[in-house]
Amino acid sequence: MNAPHNGTETSEQAAESIGDLLGGLQKTVLSALKESPFGLTCDEIEQRLDLRHQTASARLNDLQKLGLAIVRIDPKTKKPFTRKTRSGRNARIYFVP
């Protein structure tokens, strides 16, 4: 899978620059999710793996597209399960299916 970009020259260059790391970063994020029975928010992945938000978010997006990460829905509220981030905001929790 190639790194996503928005079609601009700088975005394409950034995507190309991490091309060799992409599989490894996906595996690293997936491994962190597998080790976390209560799931992880993007913020928790950033902290645990020392990743920038853009990188962690993009790799979670990749894993979701591949069906390797999911967001579970609370049957009571019909909304995704969330947990507070460092900033105190609610964030979706990602799980391995």
C-alpha cells in the first residue's frame, strides 16, 4: 500500500519519502493495537509509539481500509466508543477486529 497524499506536489513528495517505512509503521501500530485489549485512541498511539499525529492518524486510516482496525459502536448510544485524550477531548477508540 502506498502512502496517501492529497495530490499536491509537496504531499506527493512527503508520501514518497515514507514509502519504505509504510509497511513497518502499519505493523507497529497494528502491534500496539493487538497488545491493548481495551483499544487505543490515536492520541494514545502517538504517545506510546512516539509518533506525530499525522503519522499515527494516517496509519490508523490505512489499517481501517485494510479491515485490520475498527471502531466499535456503543449499542446504547449508537456512537463510537470514546476515551479522553491528553487535551480532555473525547477520541474514538480503535480495536483489532
